[in-house]
Amino acid sequence: MTRKKLIRLGFLVVALGFGAWAIAGRWAEVSDGLTRLSWPLLAGSLVAVLAALVAGMLMWRALLADLGSPLPFTDAAKVFFVGQLGKYIPGSLWPVLAQMEMGKDLGVPRPRSAAAFFLTYPIYLVSGLATAVVTLPAFAGDSVARYAWLLLLLPVLVVGLHPRVVNAVLGYGLRLLKRPPLERPLTRRGVLASVGWAFVGWAAYGVHLALIVAGLGATGPQAMILSFGAFSLAWCLGFLVVVAPAGAGVREVAMVAALAPVLDGGSAIAAALCSRLVVSAGDLVCAGLAGLAARRTKAPLAEAGEARS
């Protein structure tokens, strides 16, 4: 086994270890909530999370293609999902470092991988905050008033996502790092495509949380709408508090506040913790399936190459 493969295997083992620890460490806290949820509801919630994660991958893939590196679905899935496991390791740079290294093997320049990675976050923030604005104020009221300051970021982020601004910032950053400029600038079409996939993801995440909330006793239109806003608000706040791996702890507090109008304190905490567990499980499932799919895709190619030789 080469040194590169050993390093990647070590990354995967450490990331999976932290991911499993994130699940196991919360098991005692979520056990009560899980006993109140039926298996069909949990399965439906996990399927919704998997759909949201795939939408996130397609958002990143659209950015990468617009910058000049279109990837087949299976290759993109492997790079994105395996790399995303790095978010469970303390520190914020592990996912981008992993994606840069795996993308390089597929012919994606490192600066292009890094640009696509970092662009996903302002797109997630813009679409997530927009989702929260549409769904929370009329239904959550005072329970989320403390997070109103997040709205100040929305116009700044919208302006910042204009292709001219993005390309200027990327060019300046690459000059500071003494790297060559990107071969292809980001276009409006690429931004709009990625934003569209981001909203698909938020919709799927909302369904995931709505199923958990319904299982804990809150049904009806208000509970469903609040679930969409609660998850998007929690994610945005968790991302901004970068010292917590994958937003651990921060997201739960925001989610409990947003769900307060439809769930009592104990049930809201159970919903937040169960959501964290299901999302973590979804990350592990997607990484595993993407790795297997990529390996199966490469096996026939390797056999064909041996046959030709």
C-alpha cells in the first residue's frame, strides 16, 4: 500500500471514528426520543436526509462543473461524501483538504476544488436564511427573536454571490497565495443552478425534521412549516460557530427555540437530538455507498485495461 493510500485510509478511519462517536455519545440522550418514534417515521426521516445530502452534492458538483471540472455522478459523490466526513474531526479544513486531494486524482486542480468547496457555504447560508425568513417569523414569534441579527447577513451574502464579486474575491485570494488564476470564472448560470439545489436540500431537511416532530406529537401545518425553518436556522447558526465540530450543540439550542411553539421543552430537545443522530447516520451511509459505487465503477475499467494489455 502506497503512502498516499495509507494517509487516506487513516483520514477515513479517524473521520469514521469521530462520526461514530458523535452518534454513540448522544445515544443515551436520544434513546427516550427514539422510543417515541416508529420505525417507519425514522426510516422516512433518514431517506429525506439522504435526499438532502445528495442535493448538497449536486450543488457542489454544479459549481465545480461551472468552474471547468465536470465530474461523473459516482466520482463526484465519492469525493464529496467521503470528504464531508472530515467535518466531524475538530477543525474546519479537513473536508476541503480531503476533497482537494481526491479531486486531484480525477484531474480537478486543487484551487478549483477549494473554490467550489468554499462557495457552497455562502450559498447554503443565503438559501438557509431565506428559508428561515419565510417560515419562522409568522409562526415562531418571540422564541427566535434572539436570532434576528442573522438577517443582517442576508443582503450582504446576496450581493456577495454575484459572479463579478465572487470572481474578484477568488482572484484576489489566489494572488495572495501566489497561485495562478482560475481558468474559467464562475457564471450566473452556475450560481443559480447551485442555489436551486440548495433549496431542494432545505426542503428535504425540512421533511426529515417534520417527520420526527410529528412522531413526538406535533402535527399540522404549523408544525411542518416550523420544521423547515427550524432546521435551516439551526444549520446557519451552527455553521457560524466554527469552534464546534459540525455545529455540535449550537444547532440543537436554535432548533429547540424554533420548535417551542409546537413542542414542550423535553420533546423539542428530543427532536433536536434525534435529528442530529439521523443526519450523522445519513453522512455515514452516503460516504459508504459512494465509496462502494466508485469502486464498482472502477473495477470494470481496470478489467478492460488488463484485457487490452
